[in-house]
Amino acid sequence: MMIRPLVVLTLALWAAPSAFADIGSRIWATGGVTTIEGAAGGGLVPWALLGSYASDREWGGTLTLSRAEVDDYSLSVTGAGLNWNNRIEVTVARQTLDLDSLVFTLKNGFGLEQDELNQDIFGAKLRLFGDVLYSPWGQWSAGIQHKRQGDFTVPSAIGARDDSGTDVYFGGSKLFFAAVLNRNLLVNVTTRGTRANQGGLLGFGGDRNNSYEWMVEGSVGLFLNRQWLVGGEYRQKPDNLGFAAEDDWWDVFVAWVPDRRLAVTAALVNLGDVATLEDQQGFYLSLQGSF
């Protein structure tokens, strides 16, 4: 369960204000939250923003705990990131996917007994130009995510070609002041080159396709006030495996930023069909601390 680590991190952040008093000079909530792959953004989609509140002559960082519970799977994520001069973001994340239902489905045919998958993700993002608040065309960044499987048994059995792969992406983010009902509106568009199956958790490439494809991802968020952001995300996915079609992901989220040191995100997520298990819907919860 994720509740105990969430409580511990929350208490640590609020119990030591002096240790986190100077966490950067950027405006409230301009670092976004943390994706399931460790980069700054929403829950599913990386944004052009860099994590933490570090400005041009500062450095900062984030620590993240996240968990998604859908009908037949659960995903836990721990992550950390560093931001240098609001120019380069470096991140690392560990994903753990519990797949008891999938193993029960597969073991008669493949003899599988593995009950979880682990994936490590090492990322870097470079702010190319612009500013999300004041530039007419917003902020633009390029990123890379190298993903590595901990155990390739299940992905190999269902037709994945490789146990590691690298995504590249290019994204732009822009905040429109007083755009909807006098509220600020954040818009992000990202394009990603990838071979990953289910984000890499089911390996890379497959019997249907083993080449890079460019996918489109997007996010929209409306600031109700400084502390509350509501919105949605959409993430297009490749379809590499003959074993099972892969659906696109989407979510509807609410983010609460009660303090510059803390952000909490909750979402309703829809992952579609995942490895023959249909209509995977559920909840997502993430806690991010900034320093």
C-alpha cells in the first residue's frame, strides 16, 4: 500500500519548513506535477515545464510517490528529479506493476509465475526556448527517457522484441491568462517517438511493428485559483503486439498545491484494454514534494 509512505512524506515536508524555505523563485505551481515516468508534467503526459521552482540561476528538485489502481492492475511509482537553472531537468523513476490477473490468464499457456514487473526510467529534459507565462508562443522543451525492464519473462512471452528502449519527445506549454471564466488556462501538446508497449512495462517493439512511431499527447488544465487545478490528458499509444491491441490512455485530474513544497494529484484514469484484460479504469493518486 501507498498510504503510509504518502503520510510520512507529507509530515516530513510540513515538519521541516526551515529545510525547505528556499525552494526557488518561480511562480506558484509553474513546475507542474510529476508523470508516472518521472518527468515534470501531468500524470500521463510530460509538459515543457521543468520540475521544482528553480529559476535561471537556481537549482531545485522533486520527490514523488504515485499509485494507480485499475480493475486488474496496480502501478506504484517512486521518482526524483533535479532542475539546474531552469534549463535542464534530470529524473529517475522506478515503476512496479502488479499483474496477478494477467499471470492467471497466461500461466496455463506460457507457464508463467511472475506476479509483478519492474521498470527503471532515466530521463532528461532540455528547455529550448520561451516561457510558459510570458512568451507569446509559450515554452518549448525536448526530452529523452531511457527505459529498462527488470525481468523480461512476461513481455518476451507475449511477443515483445526488447527489454529496453528509449523514448524521445518534444513539447510546448502555454498559460493563457483569464482565458475561461476569468480563470487561467494551461495547454500542453507533446509528440513522442516510441516503440514502448504500455509505456514500456510490456517491453519494446513486437511482432506487428518494431519501428519507432510518433504519437501525440495533450493536456489541458484550468486554474480555479492558485491552489487548485482541474483538467484532463490524452496519450496516444503504438500498437506493436499481435497478442493484444493497445488502446490510448486518458484521465481527468484535480491537483491541489497547498504549499510551494507540496502538490497532491488525484485522477480518474482509463487505460482501455491492457494485454487482453478489458476496459481498465480506476483511480490515480500522486504526492510530490519540492525542495
